[in-house]
Amino acid sequence: GSSLYFLTAGETSLNPSNLLCSHEMRELLKNLSGKYTRIIIDSPPTLYFADSMILATMVNAVVLVVRNQLSSRRQVSKARKILLSVGANLVGVVHNGIPIEWGTSNLYRRYQSDPPMPPSNDLQLIKLD
């Protein structure tokens, strides 16, 4: 059967960007992609840390995660531009934290009429085969 494995970040580094840019990090991703079908890397918000920009250059695909009522359109647009500027392959957006209103008959109609949301400043990086 299928299994899910986690690799934690380990101890806090004074300069995580140097670790992410290292030859060892690239080798780690290369070795892991030889063993696993999918590798999902979670990084801090794009607007506040360079980590996501660095990682975006090492993976096959990037998915932005938008937090409802927290990520402004301006922030999301800026994060998107930053990622695209480093050549990120932006393949999708996840909109988290949308309240589910059970029993509301207009729920589908309401989402249908909402303007589309741009991508988020929260980031999920996915390395695909």
C-alpha cells in the first residue's frame, strides 16, 4: 500500500537561505525524487522570506495557498509576481479557510458569483515526476 513520509526541517538555522541554496539541498531533492513519486515542500510566506523563491527554482511546480480574510489581493498579486519573476511554474491556487455554511441553499450560487481570487502569499511547493 501507499505510505506518507515526513522529513522535518530540523534545528533552526541563522541563515536558512544559505542552506536552501546549497549543493546538499539540491542533492537531497535529487535523491528523494528518485525514491518518492511526490515531494511536497512547505515554505514560509513569499512576501516575508526568500525561502519560497529559492525553492521555486528547484521544483517542478508551485501551488499558492490563499488564506480567506487574511491574504489581501495586493499581497497575493505581489507574491505571484515574485514567484513568476524567478521562473516558478505556478500550476494552481488553494483557497483555505472558506467558511462552510451547511444548509444554505445559495451556497453554490454565492461562490459562482464571487470574483476570482488571485494566488496567495502562503506557499506550497510540489515536486512532481
